[in-house]
Amino acid sequence: MSIIAVPVDGDQVSDHFGHSKAFAFVKLENGKIMEKEILATPPMQNRHDEFPMWFLSKEVEAVIVVRIGGGVFRTLKESGIEIYKTNPTSLESAVQGLVEKNLEQVQEDDLVSCGHKH
């Protein structure tokens, strides 16, 4: 079984990973959704470091994003969490895209910008 984290706004993938107010934690087994839990993003002092800690405590193996900043991208990668890019879509469509291997893994050279300076 694998666990995927997805920033959400209602039933849609949130446009900006680091500012998402909630995340869906989706448990997959043999390509099927076994369980889905939506949790509010906890208060964080340093999101770059705390997102990986939160996700690892939930046994997350991968995240699906529309956009992500370089700092959190690097700390997630260093923690062994894979990062996949989707276009703005529903949570269900994004997860299905991952299951069907239609999402590309985000690489350092095609880093998805967060749109602001750090």
C-alpha cells in the first residue's frame, strides 16, 4: 500500500502547495483508492522543513502538485518523497493520473515555481 499527499481546496487540487489549507492523504493499493483522509494543514514555523516531517509521520511516499517552491521541493526530495506534477484538476483525476502513470515526476531542472521570493 502507498500513501499519496495532495494539497486540496475542496475537491480540487490546490494551486499552491505551500499555501494549501488542507491536504488529502490517499491510501492506494493495487491502483485503487482504499482510504482518503482530508486534514487541515497544521501551523508551521518553517514549512520547508516541517512538511517533510509531517508527511513522513503519515508514511507518505509521494505528493501531487500543481506548483511547488524550490525550498520545500528540495526538502521533500531529500526525505525520499517523490513529487508529481498535475494540471489544475479534481483530486480524483489527479490520483487517477498517478495510478495510470500519466503524471511526470518533477525534476530539479523543471522545478515548478511558487511565484514569490524567499
